[in-house]
Amino acid sequence: MPKLVILQGGKANSFELPQTDVVIGRLPECDLQLDSNMVSRKHARVFREGSKIKIEDLGSGNGTFLNGKKLEGTSPLAHGDRLKLGPILVRFEDDAHSKTEPEAKTFGGGEFGVELAGEDDSGTIMGTVDNTSGFGLLDVRPEAKLKAVIEISRALAGTVDLESLLPKILDTLFSIFPHADRGCILLKNPESGQMVPRAIKHRQQGSDDSVKLSRTIINAVLDERKGILSADAATDSRFEASESISNLTIRSMMCVPMLDLSGEPTGIINIDTQNPISQFRQEDLDLLLAVAGQAALSYESAKLVETYTQKQKQDSEMRIARNVQHALLPESFPEVSGYEFFASYESAQEVGGDYYDIIQIDDNRICLAFGDVAGKGVPAALVMSRLSSVVRSTMAFVDDVGKATEEINNHMCAKAVEGRFVTFVLILLDISKNSISVVNAGHMSPMFRLADGSIEEFNDDSVGLPIGVMEDYPYEVVSREIAPGEFVTIYTDGVSEAMNFNNDLYGIEHLKDVVSKAPADAAQLGKIVLADVKRHADGRPQNDDITLMCFGRKA
């Protein structure tokens, strides 16, 4: 729906246009009342004529101005048109065209009245000052600069909220420059790279004029990192003959960059005065540049605090996620006569994508599940949590590991995330027969340490596709007996591919050697392997999740 946006007091209020005529004026009975003595009782009328929306001046004393020109008779309104009724600015917005037509010259998301002039509206540049290290040349009027920097430092001390920091900067500038009438701060939008108004201040609370900025001056300030002193009376649109003499003002303005710690401009500060007697001078610009340097540092500090606060919140949430993920792992191992179990899980980040589970189906059968989700961090952890629930629900109804793996695979394929497959091993241990049935879906073969210390592995032909790659894939089941003194070790690539600072891999052959020499005890075997992996890394942070499971039959 088309609307009028009234810019008044540094704020914007929207008025949606109905299908009927809208009378704008000072009287309470007007459809749109504007509270200003310079607005006539019935100032103007907005009405529809076919598909067009038009405006008509109703013989107002101070006139109605459309895009800087006095309105004579009626005129159609286009999206982005600027109206001026007395001292009050109004912008017309048409939602039907807002996404296709160029951006209005009055910008700032409808929140601030800041007008950006064209390339030819540069004003008269009276002087420039180089910005050295964000504070200008400190050997020029050092005592005045020091006093101003101390003053703004005190005013901004303890302010970490970005929304309240910027108005405080303008308040302090108005105290340092008592003849300043208006000021605004524009900051760079990190996504679009455009300068967007974030704060505006008028010394006179009833003033509703927008702050007018020259595009040429802004570009010079940003490109050359210089402070610029300008007088733009010659290009001020209000000097037209149609305007009454009481509205004529001579504007002197200063515009300086706000530089970040790397010297790149993150914003600009602009202040101006309409007092023809107290115009800004070169020393004022030099002083503003020093103040802007401290303001920029305060802004950078506030951003760092805000980033730190967000990071603390994210860390807290990740710790909660870590606790949730660890809650999915078994709290204890089955106590079965003649058998031992051990498992360990260390994620490279707060959460990870490795997985293991031990489920006692009945008195004689135990299910052992082990997996490694492609990738790590939060995405892998989400897939891991889904896999955990799918395995638990499937094993509650299916006791054949081949069929169970096929069901698990189909469940994971149904809503698979591209690139997030899972290498997976599913084992059914029958303690009454001392045998195991194994399905290997793309993982390294379980490592069997025999009673004499020798190592055996399943043939590679028994390895199927990882979980989540292809629906209805037929997985092969391999079985073998567990002799007294035999132990099984299952591991993720975080173990075999652990690296030291020389980028040397831990390696599967080295792992076999450590397993073969370890004692025939699940807990001791597992702890020895993990300790040896850390010894090999020699202090290098792990770059992948390290998960290990050991189980076997006592001698």
C-alpha cells in the first residue's frame, strides 16, 4: 500500500494512504495532521486519479515543495519523491515500485532524514586535513586536541552498546562545537558496503530539516581518508527565488572519516552550522579529526565487546550442545561374565560427528554400533544425533544386523544432507555362542587381536557403501567366533590420521603394532592406544574427532 513517511524530530512515522482523499494540514480535523506553525491549516491534498496518486497545494502560506521545487497546481507522485510542507519533510513510498525503482535520494531505511546530493552537488571545499593514524596531526593545537579527546573519552567511557554509543558521540561533539546545529554519523553496511545513517542530532528539537550531504565530499573523505571543510550555500536548493527569504541559510559543514584499526574507513561524521557568523574554520576541522579518531576507537571497542559477548553466548550454547551430544552416548558398559568393554570419544571441536553405542538386546545378545560422519563440528553432530536415534529405534525391532543396516541406511537416505554420509559398523555379539556378526558400511575393518598378539582383519570385499549414499543397498554380513583372549578394536580416522607438527601420520600399521603389544584387557588396550596417539601428536591440536571402541573375551 502506498504511504507517506513523515520525517520529524529525527524519526520517521508512516501514514498509509487510503483510497479516499487525504487532506494534510495543521487542523486536528485534517486526515494527516502536522504539528507546526509553518504548516497551513489545510496545507495540501493527496488524491487518486485513476492509477496515479497526485498532490495538490491548497493555497498554503509557505507553499508545498516537491523534490525542491515549489508546487504549482497538481503533480503526480512517484516512488521516492520528497515533499516539504513548511519545515517538515515527507517522503512518498509506493510498495508496488519500491523493489524495482532506484533508491530514493533520502536514505537510511526510513529512520533518518539524510539527503545525499548528486555528483555535481559538491559544495565549496574550503580546506582539507590528512588523517594520520586516525587522529590527524597531533602537533597542531595539541592542547586543544588532548582536551577534546579526553572529553569524548570520558563521555563514552563504559558505553558498550552500539545503539547508545553513536548518539553519545554526537552529544559530545555538540558540546565541543557549541555552534554546531546538526550532525549525523554514517556507518558502512558490511554486506552492501554502502554508508548508512545510524545517528542524527539537531540542536533545536523542533527542527525537521534533513542533513544534506554531498556525494562528492563523502567519496573524497572515504577514498582519501581526509577531513573536509565545506561551505555549500551556492548549491543549496533552498536558495531558489521561489523560497521566502526567511528560509535562506548559509551552511558550513565538516566531514571526517572514522577509521578502524587497520586504517580502513568504517564510517563518517558530519556536522554543520547555519549560523552565518560562527562558521567552521580550519582549526575546527583539525580538532574534529582528532575527536573522530577517539570516537572510531570507542566504536571499534564497542564492536569488539559486542562480538565477544556474542562469542560467549555461542560458546555457552555449544557447551550445552556438547552435553546433549554426550548424553546420547552410553553412560555405562554392559557387565557380562567373560567379556570386557571400553569406549572413548574426544571431539576436535565442542561437538563432533563420531558415534558409538552399546545396546544390550537381551541376556545373550549385545549390539555395538560405531560410526564416523563426514565432516566435523555442528553439521556432523546433527547427523550423528539423527543416526543415534535411528539405530536405537531400528535395533528395538530388528535383530538381524544385515536387515537392520539396510533399514538404517534407508532412513538416513530419506532425508540425507548432501555430502554428509556416514561410515558405519554394526555388530551383534552373541555371548551364548561366543560369536559376532558384522556389517561394515564403508568403515575401516575392525581389528582383531588374537591371544598370541597377532592381528587379523576382515577382507575388503565385505565392505559396503557408507550409510546415506544409496537406498536399498544390500549389505553383506560376515561372522566369526571370538576365542578366549581375543579383543576387537574399532577406530575412526582421527586415530589413524593423527599428525604431529612434522605432518607425520600415526598410521594404521603403527596402530596394529601398538594393539598387538597391548595387554589382553579392553580398558588397558584402549587407554594405551589413546595415550600413544597423544604422544605421537606431541602437543599438536587434533584436527579430527578421535573415537575408539575395544571389547573382547577374557582369556
